[in-house]
Amino acid sequence: MRRIGAHLSISGGLAQAVARTVEIGGNALQIFSSSPRMWLAQLPKKEEVDKFTGQCRQHDIRPVFIHAKYLINLGSPEPSLVEKSINSLKYDLKVAGLIKAEGVIVHLGSHLGRGFEMIREQLIRSINNILQVSPAGVELIIENSAAQKGKLCSRLEEISLLLQAVDSLKFGWCFDTCHGFNAGYSLGKSWGNHLIHFDTVKEIKKLNLLKDLKCLHVNDSRDEFNSGHDRHENLGQGRMGLKLLKEYVNQPELNHLPLIIETPGFDKKGPDKKNLDILKSLIDEKNR
């Protein structure tokens, strides 16, 4: 069965995210490990962990991903911020090990105008440092960005370079449809009146990235193709539209991947059952 889920709140405790997944009809899950506005928190208590993992087993919720905090910037010129980012990711990896999550998905941050090559070695050192404490079976998963000013990994070449340099079985990546669309990646030869910069799947195969791709974030975009913005929209209400999203989730090379939505929700309260039902309807019968 195709694994389909959403980024959901842990308000009220970790197990509440499982209940919310069941309520909207999902069988996979993404969460924050703690408040996204705090660098660190106490590790969850054993009772809370046991309740969460037990509920996941009972309802067959898998895989589970933790999304790292947006505060993180491994590309910062400030050593104190890099250190906080490293420690935060180490914390998330520890929590992921406790709750049997597959990995921690992270935006690496921004080079702040210095360029990728200038901070490449800094990123590699930081990632190697972080992976030293990654529990068995837990991966650090970098996510593509939408090409906002200075944001890292909007180009798949950057992701490829980091994966090759680190060369660890505990290191993978995630592709977000909204981010890719806004960075000039799509499917086919054109989008509207625009020639696409890159055919996503062809680039993934060309860069030998398919084996390390762990998850597909399925989000529509509020902004035009190649806009360089990062604003998610509900499925079918954005500039990508259902036809293109359907092509993504049914690509033969991608149809083994778990699908996670991070949409604003039709009620503006976050990912909801309506978005998840739309996503399910896009999946061809042979790929379900």
C-alpha cells in the first residue's frame, strides 16, 4: 500500500499526532520533535514514547519523519549559530531513534550571499559531525529549497555533491514539489510559456540521486513557476494544479516513495482530510 500522510501537530503529546493521522485517513506521518521556536527541549519520557510507538504499530503508521526546525542554518558565518544548529539536529536524531522514525528532514539554511562553494566544506564537516550520533536506522535527510535568496540546495547538483562527499548510508534527501517548481524544476519540456530549467526525474537519474531519495513532499504552489518563492498551497488551488501533481506521484521512478503533504488546509488549520483525499485520488490504481 502506498504510504501517504501529512505534517501534523504534536500538541497534546506525540500520540495525538497518530490520532490525527488516523482521523484524516493517513498511514504515514511527519512531525516536529518539539516546539519549532525552541532550539532544544527535554527528550520525551519513556511513557510518551511507548504510547506513540504502540499507536503507530496498532494503526500501521509508517514511515514517520521528524522535520527539523526552521531556525537551523549550517551555512551561517556565525560559529554560535552553526553550533546551535548542529546540536538541534543531534537532538532531533536522538528523538527519531526513540520513536523509531525513519529520519530527520532538514533545510540546511542559507549561504547568506557567500555562495555554495564558499561554505561547502563547512557543510560537509557539520553533517559528518551530526551523523556521528545518528542512531542505527535513522537518517539525516536534506530537502531541496525553492531558490530563495541564498537558500541552500535549490539545485539538485548541490544535494548530489553533499551526498557524494559525506557518503553515508545514514544520509539521504527529500524532494518537495512546490520548492522544485519554484526553483525551475518540473516535468516535461515546458510549463505554460516557460521552458523548464530541468526535467526533475531526468535530473535525479542523471545525478544518480534516485537511490538516496527517501520521501516526496507533495504541495501545490501559491506562486508562479520559477518564482523563487516558498509558499505552499492546497492541492489543486495553486499554480501547479492537479494534472502536474498527478504526474509527479505516478512517475514510475518515484512511485515507491512515501508522500507527505504540508498544505495550509482548506480551513487554514494545516494539512487536512480534504487535501489527503485529493492526493489519494491522484494516485493511479496500479501505484496504490
